[in-house]
Amino acid sequence: DTGVSQNPRHKITKRGQNVTFRCDPISEHNRLYWYRQTLGQGPEFLTYFQNEAQLEKSRLLSDRFSAERPKGSFSTLEIQRTEQGDSAMYLCASSSVTYEQYFGPGTRLTVT
Amino acid sequence: QKEVEQNSGPLSVPEGAIASLNCTYSDRVSQSFFWYRQYSGKSPELIMSIYSNGDKEDGRFTAQLNKASQYVSLLIRDSQPSDSATYLCAVEPGSGGYNKLIFGAGTRLAVHP
């Protein structure tokens, strides 16, 4: 399967704990995106990488959130000191020069 | 005003009918437009992309774009119960480069036998 993969698929954590999600993009795609989606809403942009460079961050991405893409391959999204409002589906997408973004299955985060 | 607006639905159509889904956007310089289908509990799946004014057809799906009216639509012909899902309209803002999508909240489509 050459699609976007994300791990874990589900994460339940207690408020105040740190969590880290991983995204593996389609192999030939140099652009990688993180979005967050809550119930009844469309995905909201969080951040974007071109190769290993993080080129844009949304205002939604508070200082508790950090993302990396070492060597321009997989990416990680870390949330520190989680809050109940962080509960959402975290989606990763990748694209090539055509700009069509393909999404992974997502990581569903529940903060209790 | 929201950047991308869609009717939340549900839009209910009988099997075999044409489903028409609409979307308006606020950024006049937007250049790229996408339709995604999302089944409950799943991630968005790309159905169509459209970049120029007019119609673009792919199987049972037709995307229509009118940049002057800032309007994009998706027609689904011969609707099937398996088409029942939420359809998300996404716009790539023209300013700032090709680096994100702005999504509407989606229209829920229900196709009944």
C-alpha cells in the first residue's frame, strides 16, 4: 500500500500528558500537511512542510504543539500538556507538484 | 463571513437521481478547488479537483467552477446509497502560495433506495 499512513490510529490520554503522532507520506510526495478535525466541522489547517522545512504554521498551533519532519520523510506532531479541547481527529496529508492532497486515516485523540 | 460555505444538509435524494452540492468561497484570488468525500468515522477521500472555469467530468461526478461568482459545485449522477456521506468543499487560497486547504463544514448527502 503506497498511501499515507498514520500511527497510532487511536490515542486516549489524561489531561496534562504529552502525546506524539506519526505520519508517513506517500513516498514521492515532498509536501506534508497536518490538519485537525472536530465533529461536524471540516479539517482545519495546522502546519505544512516542504521537504524538511516547516513553511507555515496556523494560529491554531499554540506553543504546546510542535511538528517536525526530519530528513523530509515522515513527520511527527507532538502535543504537550494536553487539554480536553485537544480532543479531535488529527489528519495528515501529502501532495506532490499537482497540489492534490491525499489524506491518511487519521489519529483520533481523546483527552480525559 | 466564513471563507468556504456549504449547506450542512442533509440533502436527501432518491437512488438514481442527480445530487447537486454547492459551495461558495470568499477569497477572489483562489485558484484551486477540490471536493472530498468523507464517510462517518473515516478520513477525507479526494474525488475531484478543478482549476478552470467550466465543467470537469469524471465518471458519475461533475465539478463546476464559476470564479466570477465564487461558486463551485459537484453533481453526482445516478446516485447510489453508497454515495451517502459528507462532501467537503476545499479551496486553496491564492495568496501565500500552495500550502494549505480551507475546508467548508461539509454537506451531508443521504441517498435512499
